[in-house]
Amino acid sequence: MILSFFDQFLSPTLLGMPLIILAIVFPWILYPSQTNRWVINRLSSIQNWLVLLVTKQLLQPVNSPGHKWAAILTTMLIFLISLNLLGLLPYTFTPTTQLSMNVSLAIPMWLATVLIGLRNQPTTSLGHLLPEGTPTLLIPALVIIETISLFIRPIALGVRLTANLTAGHLLMQLIATAVFYLLTTLPSIAILTFIVLFLLTILELAVAMIQAYVFVLLLTLYLQENT
């Protein structure tokens, strides 16, 4: 019984091939492509408005050199939101519940921000490892602690996204199982439990979008420190 609850987090296979590849590629099919005509449709107008709004909110605290990251950060945000929301559909798989995928997205982006800081402003970037006014005796210990916290950042990004989505999906399946078993024995309790499940589903929709936003927002904060 316990194993069946966690089966939803396993990557399904078809003819021995993992379907996670299709799950990652599929969101790109949902996005309308830009037209070559002067007149665009309503869907493209709404899409452009949302992209501009999100880009403005993400890059508002970032210095002007970091605005070059607008395209890749906005693309990653839309990509993560699509994967998270598609995972809430029945008979689907959520790739972002896999820690390996989230960490593989976080490490290159975090490493790029660190390398940019070391190339453009090495003194300031290295200065983050030692707060100003630190007593001489605490300097070695603080340098070690700040270095460890720096290298933990991408792992924390991946774990945060994985843990929130995994906990939400698991709680939804537990409540859905309770509704299924209570439906024949205690219908009134089952109805109340179903209402809780419906409210939790709405909450999980919000969590799916918020966690994708938090993932990209933290990357912009790391970028701000190094630009």
C-alpha cells in the first residue's frame, strides 16, 4: 500500500524507453508560435503580455547587465510552470518531482551566475564569503561556512521544488484514497473529504506556479549578487 502511493513519482516506461523525455518535450508544443503577419491573434497578445509582465517582475531588482538573462529566465519559468501543471492531470507524470532533474536545472544556472561574478567583479564576489567587520579569530570559520552555503544553493533549489511538489501530490493521493474507501461506508464523510480534496487541488495549482516562480526568483537573486 505504501509503495503504491509513491508509484506516481516513478518515471513510466514504454517499450523500455522512459517517457520522461516526452513529458519534458511536450510543454513546448503547447506554446503558440509567432506569426509572420502584422496582425496577431488574441492568444499571442495575451501570451506576450504575460511574458512582459513576468519578465518585468523578475528582473526589476537585477542590475542592467543581468537583463541579458531575461530570455532564459522567462523561458525556464514558463517551462517549470507547464511541467508542474501538466503533472496534476490524471494519468500523467511530473518530471519536477525528480530531484535529479531539478538539481540538473539548478546547478548550471547557479554555476553560470558564480562564473559571471568571478569574471566581471572577482573582488566583490569573493568578498561575499567574508562579511564586513568580522573579528579576526572568526575569519577562517566564516569563510568555510559561507563557502559551504554557496555550494549548497543549487541543491537547496532542487530539494525545495522536489519536496513541495512531492508532498502536495502525495497528500492529494492520500485524501483521494480516503474518499474512495469512505464512499461506500460513510457517504456524508466522503462528501466532506471530497470538498477538502477539491480545495487542496486548487491549493496545489497555486503551489505549482508559486514554486516555479520561487525557483527562478532565487536564481535572479543569485544573479543580482554577481552583476
